[in-house]
Amino acid sequence: MASLGGGPWSVGSEPAGPGWVLKAVVRVLTDRGEPMRAKDIHAAVEVLVGEPVPRSSVKGALASDVAGSSGRLVRVTRGRYVLAETRSGRASSGTQG
């Protein structure tokens, strides 16, 4: 698997820095641009980092950010999450205006 470039992790090494799981979750949801199930987010995070990630780490990142003050994630229904900016109608494809 190729290096991810620009991420806080690299294939074959331990992820660096606090919050790396949340950063990976946000990247996965940004790339998708639509609500995703928690289990699909978990699978995509593992593909993104190229190594196993505990499901509890992904679920913890989802729960803490939804409940946190940053407000980057929104739980749209049980087990489904989306970026807050996507839900509010702003573009998530990298073009902001």
C-alpha cells in the first residue's frame, strides 16, 4: 500500500500525535461527502491508515466530536454520521465560497 501523504500517519509505523483517529474519520467523511454508517467509517479508516484500528477508537472519536465543542461531526441518525459542513449545505469537495 502506498504512503498516504499529508496525513498524521504512515503505513507500517505507529500513528503520531493525539487525535489521529479523529483526523482520519474527518478525512474519510470529507472524501465521501455524505452520511456514513459507523462500521463503514471504521473500515474506511483502516484502509486509509493501512493497518488495523480498534473499532472502539473510531466510535470514541465519533462520540466525542459529536458531543464536543468543535462541532465537526453530526449524528444524523443512530449509527450514521456526516460532517457538519456537509449537513448545513456547504460544499465538502474542497471548493468553498
